[in-house]
Amino acid sequence: EDQVTQSPEALRLQEGESSSLNCSYTVSGLRGLFWYRQDPGKGPEFLFTLYSAGEEKEKERLKATLTKKESFLHITAPKPEDSATYLCAVQASQAGTALIFGKGTTLSVSS
Amino acid sequence: KAGVTQTPRYLIKTRGQQVTLSCSPISGHRSVSWYQQTPGQGLQFLFEYFSETQRNKGNFPGRFSGRQFSNSRSEMNVSTLELGDSALYLCASSLGGLAALEQFFGPGTRLTVL
């Protein structure tokens, strides 16, 4: 069964304190791995797509990496405005275009 | 470029009623997917429409149905509402190819079933 697990469930950081979020996946043929950010009461906002092991993508203070079993979202020197829930999703070969989501990591950054 | 729009934003219904939600995708996008988000189950895939045809379906009962129009706008219908149908319903649009393409989400419709 295709499955996505994110850890930790919640993470509290001080402004400037770098950390990483983990997304472990089990899929029968990975077509793509996606990271989204979701603010309370809003729809998920697209951040990155990763396709193959070894791939990395960056955007401002965020950097996403991919291995054959997991992906990391590295947050460098976070600011309070980075506080949100970060969702990881995979698209599997046998599931068509459906995204299979993890439960998310809720990040709180205090000043 | 306008994003994905969903209407209405909030709905309150009672058990046994039916409801129709609407989604307008990003201009040029031909695929619309629907997801249900609840605190317990997270985001779960309902179905996807492409060129007015249902191309993919998740594990939800037949009370959940949808359709897509020639302008790519999509509607989702839930009949005989149950308390457990209370959720945030999100639609996402993408260009529509079978490759792993980004899906862009709307703000969602918050459905409360009393």
C-alpha cells in the first residue's frame, strides 16, 4: 500500500534556528514528490516537485531534497512568517494523478 | 494569472440533505481533482476529471460524485449527507498530462453537517 509519513508532527523553533522536516514514503513506483505549505483556513500552496533521488530544489529559506525512501525540507534561519503546516505528497505510478498526502508537520517559529 | 476559485466558501447543511460545490480551475488547466481534508484523516483524494471525463477515483462511497464542463469548471455533489462528511473540500487544477505535474489548490469549501 502506498503510504506517506511525516515527522515530527509539530516543531517549535526560535527565529534563526535552522531545522529539517522529514517525509518517508513507500510507493510502488514514484512519479513525483511534492511539498506544499498550508496556512490555517487556506488551501495548500505549492512549493516544490522532486522527481528522482539526489534531486534538490531551493526557494528562499527552504531547500527540499529526495532520496529513494524519504525527502527532507530544510528550513534555514526561519522567520515567524514561515509558521505553517508543511505537507508532503507523492504521486505513484499505479495511482494515476492522485496525490497521496502525509498528515503534515506544523511549524511554529517565534521571534 | 487568476488562481483556482471555489464557491461557496462555507456551507452548513443537515443530515440527509445534498450539496453541490463548484470549482473553477486556472485558465488553461484541463484537469480538476477533488480532495477531502479532515483533522483525523488529513487530505484524501476523491476523484479527478479531465476533458469532461472522470479519469481517476479514490475510495469514497457513491454518494460522492462529480462532473466537469467543457470550460473545465467542475462540480462535486454529495448526496444524503452524514455527520462525517463535515470537512474542508479542496479542488486542485493542473495542466492535465499524465506526467507528475504540479496541482494548484483553491481555498476550499468548508462544509459543516449538523
